[in-house]
Amino acid sequence: MQWIIIGVVVGVIVILAIILGMNYNSLVRLRNQTKNAWAQIDVQLKRRHDLIPNLVETVKGYAKYERETLEAVTQARNLAQSAVGKGVGTQAKAESDLSGALSRLLAVVENYPDLKANQNFLALQEELTSTENKISFSRQYYNDAVLGYNNKTQMFPSNIVASMFGFRGGEFFEVEVAAEREAPKVSFS
Amino acid sequence: MWEQIRSNQIRSIVLVVAMGLFLLLLGYGIGVLLFGSGVGGLIIALVVWFIMNLVAYFQGGNIMLSVSGARKIAKDDHPRLYNIVEEMKIASGLERMPDIYIIEDPALNAFATGRDPNHASVAVTSGLLQKLNRDELQGVIAHELSHIKNRDVLLMTICSVLLGTIVLLAWFASRMLIFGSLGGGRSRGSSGGGGYAALIIMIVAIVLMIVAPIAAQLIYFAVSRRREYLADASGALYTRYPEGLASALEKISNSTVELKTANQAYAPMYILNPFRRGGKPATDLTSTHPPISERIRILRSMGGNVSLASYETAYRQVSRSSKGVIPASVVAGASSLTARQAEPVEAEPDRTERTRETSDVMWKLSNYVTAKCECGARLKVPPQYRGDSIKCPHCGRINSLPPRKHQ
């Protein structure tokens, strides 16, 4: 009789340990996935920061009277660059400001046919469009990853493991969609 | 996303095991029929299967790419295509950037290949690059990358190897039965004492020889069609823009040009079945791809929601079937995701520009040098030409050529 009780107790402990281990491992996997996804966003944001001086230089040659728009872009870029590493929320805000400034610039460019025919500018524009896309796709992937990770930290039984080992979940990369959508409508034609 | 892959794997394993059982049964039957030893037949079947697997595993993708005359491109060759693939790589969460190939062919098609996500490639035809705009191309690439992400390439390779082995064995055995009494004579001698039992086994084996290739083919088609729907659904999910893929499919289906080089075994990897007969809708059971009009209608009736669950609902509506196409476990967990709005892209080259751009890429990939003459003509200099300058055939000016490597 005694042996049976001991056996059952040991069995329960082993099963609990296995459940704990599996939950711990999947929490670690999900956390790494969000980290990895965030790194992807970072790469693309940095790429955009690097592209902007080049773009501003190219546009300057053709569109001399758009100094204000150009300065706004440069300024937004510098702000976004200094926001790097200051938390997801701050960075998201700075980056969406930059997106707004950039789309205003690209709208202005419409008035300069010469500029639009420039090979260098076209290549830059393709790069910029694609970088914008990559930013939103990596944000999409990051948010999916955060959702999965947060679900895991909040749902039973993994929430117990999560609170035991300090898995706190991640923060979504939100942008004010309204601001981003509105911007391209600004047109001077 | 990860649950999707897992539940796919379980379903696929069941189907692959079913095909494997067919192969084993067939091998056993043939063994009994021809050599009087079922185990011998089993061993032969397994050896043939093993060899075909080895070939497919190491060579599959490469053969496909080299047969179709695909050329690998770098980012500089076609920045837009490269960027689109990179965008979809990010959206799908693939870890490695797939290699990109262009096939010089006016037909509109694309395929993915590679045994796992770390050895993956996508190929598109030059016709596709000319005819599709950015959103459409993005949809096609998303469809192809989800084949990679869902490991469809590996699954379909395993399936087609099994199918190939079954067809090969059945063909071979039937020839031996008809023409060679050498095997038949021996088996009749050895199983002479068995009476009815031996006769029944013989009949079963012959029936199996006829039925197994057909059954295997039907399983294969069923798996393939399912994968197409799933790739369409993931494509919509990755791009958040089902209309892109829908309109690409529309353009592709309207084109009547047929792909010159396509490999039957790899048909499931193309975005559209390269073997469809001129304009006819494929019959349902015997096609690797679902009818394209149905795929388009499903994508278009997804409304503003691009989640896998929404695709599932649209699928049920359009095909009027109660059986879904996407694993239930995935649908349950998915939340509603809004589609992105169509936005006009200013930078987008129109069709004429795309045609020129594509042909330039093809010239460059064939090692031609392009020089622009002052009179506006563009000179394409073949790699065999060794001079440092060339005379323009239009105006007679002498143009100097950039230094280049000679073969």
C-alpha cells in the first residue's frame, strides 16, 4: 500500500515537472521569437534612416523651393534616430511621424516631372517604398509574435510558469493608423 | 502560424502513410505474382523507392531549375523583384532569404522549390515580371513563399516520389506479365500447390497493379489541391491584400501562352498548373490545382478580413461544401485581421517600362553589355564581341564600351 502511494506521488511529480518544462520551453521559444521579430523591425528602421539623407540630397537638386518639407523630413529622421532604444512606444511614435513627413515629401515630388524621371531618384523611391513595406510587414510579424507570447503568459497553465520565471509578455508596436493613412492625401497639385 | 504547420504535418503524414501502404502492398503483390516471394517484391519496391528518394532529395530543386533554364539573380539585377521577395520573407517569418530565379519565358507562371526553408528558391517567368504590377507580384510571391513556409515542397516531393515509384513498379510488372513468361512460369510452378489461395492472391495482385497507380494519383492530386488553397489563404494573410493575388490569378488565367519547360512531377509547385489544356477548366479529381476561377472568387469574397478563418468561410461559401480546407485548430485561434487598402504607388513602372526593364535583365543575365548611343539607340553587345568600341548602326557614331571580362 505504502509503495503504491509513493509511486503515485512520484508519478504526479514527474508529470508536473514535464508540464512545467514544456511550458517553460515554449515560453522561452515565444520570447525569443518576439525578440527576433523586433530585431527585424530594427534592421528596417535603420535602413530607412540611412536612405533619407540620400533622398533629401537628390530631391534638393530639383526641388529647391521645398525647403520646409525637406527640413521636416530631416528633423523627423533625427528624432526617430534618437528614439532608438527608448522603448517600443516612443520609437513607434517617432517612426510614424517620420512616415508622415516622408509621404508629404513624396506627394510634393509629384510636381517635379524632371525629378520623377531621374534614374537615381526612381531607384531611391523603389528602395523607400519597399523599406516602408518591410517595416509594416515586420511590424505585422512582430505583433503576431507578441500576441502569441502574451496569450501564452496569460493563459492557464502556462501563466503560472510565466509568473514563476518572470515572463512578462511583450508590447505591441502600434502606429496611429489614422495619421499614416491621412498623410498621402496632402497634395499641392 | 506555428499551429498551422503542426496540424498540417499530422494530416500530411496520414496521407503519405496511405500512399506508402499502397507501395508496400503493390510490392508484395508483384513479388508474389512474379517471383513467388512477397518479401522479395517488398525489398525491390523499397530499393527502387529509396533510390528515387535520394535523387529527389539532393537533386530535385536543382533539376527543376536547370531544366527550366532559370537564371539566378542578385538584388542589382531586378531590385523590385528582390525587394518583394524580401518583404514576403519578412511577413512570413522565414529565416533565410530564398534564392531568386528568372525563367525567360513569355508564359505567366512561378514556382517554389527546395527541400526545406533553408534551401529554398523561388522562380518567376519573365512574362510574369512584365505583366504583373507590384501588388500582384507580391501576391504571387506570397503564395510561393507559403509553399516554402508550410513545407509543401518537401511533402509534394515525397508524394511524387511515392507516386512515381508506384507507377514505375506497376508499369514494369505489367510488362513482365505480358511479355515475359520467364518470371510467370516460375511463380506458377512454385505456387502450384496452393490452389485457390494462390489464385486469389494473384487476382488481388493484378487488381492492385491496376488500381494502385490510379489511387495514388488521386491522393496526390487531393493533397496538392489542398495545399494550393492553403497557400492562397496564407498569401492573403501575409500580404493583407487578397485582391493582389486574385487579380494576378486573373491575369495568369487569361494568358494563353504555355510554359515551354515544365516538369510533370513538380506541377504542384507552380502557381498555376502548367499542364492545363488550352483554356479548359480542369476536371476536379484529376488536377493538381483547384479551378482558378474558384480560387479567384474565394479570394474576392473574403471581404475586408484576411485571416485564415475568413478564407475558410469564403471557401465554404464559394464551393458550397461543408468540409473546410483549413485545419480547424488554426481557424479557432485566429482573430480578425483587416485587409489593407489599395493605395496607388507612384513609383510603379507601367507595363511598357516593365517590359523594357525585364528584357534588359535578360540581356544582362546573358552577359550582353548595353551601351546608350547619343542618337537614342540602345546597343546590345553580345559577349563574343571583343572590341573596346562599337559603331552605332543607326547614326554611325563610335561608342566606347565599358571594360568587361571575356570568356
